[in-house]
Amino acid sequence: MSGTELEDAVAEAFRKKGYIVFVRKNHCDVLAVKPDMTLAYLIECKDYALSRKQQFLAVRELHRNYTHALELLIKHRLFPDKILKVLVAKGFAYRSRGILQYTPKAFIKHVTS
């Protein structure tokens, strides 16, 4: 599964649950907002296992994309109570603080459950 296929699969899982979804907009891989505005997911998708350095860079990119996500939400007048940062990859070198980490299969199962 390539990176764009992974992003599309994650976005489709959120759409099936009724979320407002933005894919590859404003530097964000996937941004999904619950219709009742209680929760939003900012997701960074990587279609490979991350080494320590790759994971560090992915976490940095996720933090940087948070600002871009806020701009996108404000532009569309969406104001969720909480935004969760999620890193989706095939494997991780360590546990990142403040970020949810899932494998693609586990994350899609989490969203659809």
C-alpha cells in the first residue's frame, strides 16, 4: 500500500463514520472532524516502518502540520473541542509523547469500530 493509498483508505474509513474529511489539503495528509465538533484527528501517514530518525522527522512534521490544520479548520469555520495528533506507520522505533501511534490495519479498525 503506497502513501496515497493509505491516506485514501484512512479517509474513506472516516467518511463511512460520517466525519468531515480533508485529504492532502494545506500540507495535512488527513484531517477528520466529527460532525458534532467534539473531536478532530490530524493524521500523518507513512507506508513504511519508521527508524528512530524517520520517526523524529515524522513527529516534527506532524507538529508543524498542526498549524496548517488550524488554518484549514478556521477557513471552513470548524471549531472542534480537541485535536488528536496521530501517526500511522507500519512500525515505530519508540513511543512518541502526546501522539497516538497506530499501524494502518489497527487504525482503520479503531476508526470503524
